[in-house]
Amino acid sequence: MTTPSISIKDTPTVQYLLRIGDTALILGQRLGEWCGHAPVIEEDIALTNMALDLIGQSRALLTRAGQLEGEGQGRVYDEDQLAFLRDERDYRNVTMAELPNGHRRGERPGDFAFTTLRNAMLATWFRLLWQRLATSSDAELAAIAGKAVKEARYHQEHAADWVVRLGDGTDESARRMRAALAELWRYVPELFESDAIDEAAAASGLGPRWSELREPWLAEMQALLAQAQLAVPADSAFRSTAKQGVHTEHMGYILAELQFLQRAYPGGAW
């Protein structure tokens, strides 16, 4: 017996929250893969703690999304149901978060340069977003943002230190950072593409259009990459669409691990 999937309304408010909460959850899953495998014990602890921060942020956002989704329907999904019982196409995280830690290199548990650069990119994006959400018209979301921005600031600073250390380090560390940058940069546009969901969020005061974060994000990343002796790649025509529910082949493997117990043992609790 397996637990049936749940379906979520396509209301802009719920979808806007899911995009953020799902991105935090899936990135947290990826960082958790480093537990016991990081290059040094300090990083093992740091990456695991950052994973827990992200999962905590996701829990808060999914809880709020479940509350809003259930309004007027006589039922409310909690964060566990939203994490464990949605199908892949109902997840709204950005593509960058779901890429394997080493991406195409097939390294296990991953490439540390790739992980730290992705952390720097997404933590900078999260910090800018949380800062804007701290004045959200939704009081619950504003409260979540007020706590999360402090965590994102630490994540950003920690990752940025490693980006500079590796980019301006040995020939091998610099090579890995250049390779990671070339792979990750093609997924950047998805972070700043606005659509009807963003327009509705901006109109209601729920949160900013994601496109409004592009210029400050780009300015901070350009400064960081320059310090790391890395050149900003040229833009490409490639566009990823995971926040629309169209994911890479990697997403199914993440959800298979994340959802297995709840799917196999419906209603199980420990």
C-alpha cells in the first residue's frame, strides 16, 4: 500500500510560497548529502547546519502555504504532507537547487567547488528575497523572513569565503571553480524571471517580483567573482523551468529518497 499524492491549488499566493519553500527544501537535501563526507570536519558541520537552516525555512513556508491552500475548504495540509505527498510536477523549486553536488562530473558525494559556488549564488538570492519579504503584507511570511534573513546572511558569507579561497587558490581549485561557474551560470536566468504569479504577489504586497532582485544580485556576484579571479560567463539562450514544474532528471531521485518512508508506510510516525 502506498499513500496517494495530494494536489495543490494553482492560486498565485500558494504557488509563490511553494517556489521559495521548495527551493529551500531541495537545496537543504543536497547539502545534507555532504554529512560525513566534507573535506574537513568543520565544513561537514557547517554544511549540515546550513541544510538544517534551509529545511527549517522550508517547514515554515510550507506550513503557511498549506494554511492558505486550505482556506475555505475545511482541510489544511501540513508541511509533512506537502513535502512527502506531492508529485514531482507539483514541486516549484528552481532548477539550480536540484542539480547534483558534482553535476555532470559524477563525483560522490560531489564537487566541493560546485557546492560552495551554488551556495553563494542561492544564499545571495535568498538574502535579497528575505529582506524584501520582511515587509510582506502577510504577517506570517514577514515573521519567517525576519529570522531567515539572518541565516541567509551567514550562508552567503560562509560560501563567499570559500569561493574566493578556491577561485584565487591553486591551479586545481581555480580550474574546478571555473568549471562550476560555467555549469551553474546557465541556470541563473530562472532566478529572475517574473510571471503572473510574481505580478499577483507584487500587487497584493505579498512579495517582490523576482525580476526586481536581478540587478542587486548581479552586482554582488560580480564583485565576489572579481575577488575570486573569476570572469562572469556570457549569457546563454538556455532556460530552465523547474519553478514551472518541469524538472531535470535528477529531481525524481531526490524525491525517491525524501518521500520513500511516508509513501511506503502511510501515516507512519516516529
